[in-house]
Amino acid sequence: MRRKHLVMILSSVALAACVAEELEGAFDPDENDDTVDVGGKEDAVNKSGYRSGCNAPIRTGSYALHGDVVTPTGVAVANYVTVTDEKIAAITALAPKGMPIVETDGVIFPGLIDGHGHVEYNHIPIADLGKRYGDRDQWPNASLYQTLVKDPKNAVTAAGIQCEALRHGEVRGLVGGTTAIQGTPLTACTRSLVRNLEGTNFCQDRVRQNVMSISGFTRGISGKPSFADSIKADIAANRLDAFVVHAGEGIDDHAHAEWGQLKAEGLAVPQLVMIHTAAFNAADYKEIAASGAKVIWSPLSNLLLYGKTADVPSALAAGVRVSLGSDWAPSGSANLLGELKIADRTNQILWRGSITDQQLVDMVTINPATTFGLQKFVGSIEVGKAADLLVVTKQPGVSAYRSLINAKPQDVKLVTISGDALFGDPAMMDSVGKTGDYEMVNTCGAMKAIDVTVKATDVTRGSESLADIESKLLAVNPKLTPVVDCTDDAARKAFAGTPMAY
């Protein structure tokens, strides 16, 4: 269990202005961190909830998916994945009996795990601030930042529809195969869709985050222990699997110095998870690997804001575990399906394909599961793990891994969390027991079924349909991001002026 040693940790982007407000005691309670009440008591939201995998079962019964199955030992061609209740019960070459069989004609993957995202901002379109910057403390001062990012965010808060904004952001991840995200604020409305990695998952709650500047990690507030001290205490007490910070976000000396600061603060430990690291070099990554720390890579956001991204080949060569994160809509991809394409193009053009397709897929499956201490439960298709699954169209003439990397939104055939089908082809949704329990959404010309409603009493506004949610958001944000992004506008802006330009 985590303790609230530091009560003022934002879940929004770590901006200099926000940090200054936070230290003065003025911050938005709706952007509070994922920790628990003073004294160690878990609050009602954080204790357990819908789709947490802890004491709240959401489905019973069995079905089987037939297709090419991506397993830890390779691709099992034309196999059956049997789902019983909420778990993977079997992976077999022979069809099981006594249950519905879904012929997917596709490739079956573990559900994708987004290593980092600010979901509460994902109703805001890409924000072109007109230039690139040296580090993350600079661009919040751009004149367009207030207009393009903060104003629409504040409008949602003023209207009291933060729950709708969060659910909309989660839907954008879900339709791209995302079944878990790091960075979603813990509120009573975030349990209805994808897993929140900072919340209670599988009866454990061992992840923390801090989006403040690293320079403030040793500073105590109101007599309470500093973030650095509280993290060390949690590690010593075996209460922590991961703590997530923004580090090396930028390309200048200020951003590069943050790895040295973490080392000086005694936080270069295996539980450290660093988002971005664009400023770090090969020597830094060797030290990071030796410490056991992990990295979250967000290439689109890095390229759009700084014109450069992390040296991932050097990180991998050193032995650093790297995961992919979509970051946020104002400068990132709609979901991991989009971010995979940014990573792939960067790899093919900038690094001449030195990262394999399987390594890229690992960055959105088993790597983040391991990074956040959940590899026993999710991240791979294995008997006994939660049935968090993604099925995509099988593309002729390419590997199963390439089928995922190339997949377009309309190629997502089914997404399940704990065996519960939430998005996909209507016929498949019907086959796994969802008949009549969904609405339709246009997915780049293909009509798909999606279920965003829940009956759980602990989920705020769980009965709202996607149409209801979008209607409320459009009333205050006419430029609302689409649930399904069918363009490559963000990628073109990010790659402009780089060797990856279209």
C-alpha cells in the first residue's frame, strides 16, 4: 500500500508554472496524484473497482478465439485461446468443445499496455505551438499553449465533466487495442474502461507517479517527508514496484542533468521508471541499465516538441527495458496503435531497422507489464493470466508482429479486458455474449461495436453512452478529438524538418 507522503503531486504535465503553483499549495484537486489518504488508508476509489481484477468479477462462462496466437515462445498458427470467466484457460491446436468458437481470421495479441499517458487531456487536439524547444520547462510559456491546451482543459473542469473527458480519453486508447494505461487520475469514473496502472490491480497497489520537476524531489512540504525519502521508505518496506517520473524530457543541458540529479538523490534504483529520456546519451543508458531503471519512450511527443527523440538503440544495446507511451493528445498519438507507427518509422529511417518488429511489440505488451510489476497477470498470452486480448487483421505476406505494427484502426477486430469484450466487429461481440450491449462507432469507414457502459455502482455516470459523453464534451470543446483518429496529421507535423519527414 502506498502512503501519501507528498500530497501535492499533479497528474497533469509537469510544467514549471504548475510546479510553482503546487509548492504554494494551489492546485486542482481533480489533478491530484494516485496516492492514498494520510495515515495509509485507501480511499473508496483506490480500494477496488470495476475491472480491477480484485474481488469484483465481471463475467462468467467460456468462449474461444481462433487465430494466430502470439505467445512468449513464438506465434502459434491457427490455435484456440480459451477464455473462462476472466482468465486465459487454454491455448490449444484443437478446438475446445461446449463453448462458442469465434473464427477471428486474425492475429491474437495480449492487450496493449500504454506506458504513459495524460488521459484527462486527450479530448484536446494536437497543439502546434509554432516552434520546437530545449526542454519541457519552456513550451508552457508559449502564447498558444494557454489557448490551445489550458483553455479547453479548464472549460471541461468548469463544466464538471472531467469524468466524461477521462472516459473519452480511455475510449481513444481502447479502440487501438489498449487495455491498461499509466497516468489516468484516480477518480470514481475511471474504472469503467481500461486498467489504471497506478490503481489497484489484481489486489495490489504498488505504483506511484510524480510529474513535478526532479529538482523538487528532495524538498519536504508542510513538514512531511520529501518524495525521495518517501520512495526510499516504500522500497525498504517492500511496498513499491515502480515509481514514474519525467526525466530527460528535452534536448538541452538542463534536461540532460536530470539523470545526475536522480543518482544524487539515491533514486537510481530498479523501481525507477523514466518517461522520455530524450536528452540522455549512450553512457547514461549504460548507467541506467546497471541501476535496473526502466524507460518509457514517446517518440511523437518528443519529435513534435523537441525535434529529437530518445536514443532507443543505445538503450536497448545497454540492456535497458523500454516501453512505449502515447503521452497525450496535444503532442502525442491517439493510442499505441498510432504510436507504434511513429516508433517504426523512426526506427526504419533514423536507425535503419535496428529494432526488430518483435522488440517493438514487446514495448507495448510484456515490457510495460514487467516495468509496472504486473507480468504475472498481463502482458502475454499464457494460461492463468487475465484475458486482456487484442485481435487484429492478419495481413498477407508479413509476420504476426508486422500485422500489428501496420494495423489501421479499422483492422482492430476485438478488444477484451478480463475476457469482457468492449470493442470490435459486431459479429464477434455478439459471439462472446455482447448482443445488444453496445453502440456503433464509425472506424475509418468500418462500423464497429463499442461498450462503454457499466452497471457497477462504484462507477460514476457508468450508464452514459459514448454518444452522451461526446455530446457533453462538444458543448464546451467544439474541437473535440475524434474517438477514432483516421489521419496522420500529427505524425506529419512531428516529422516535419526531420529525416523522417513525409
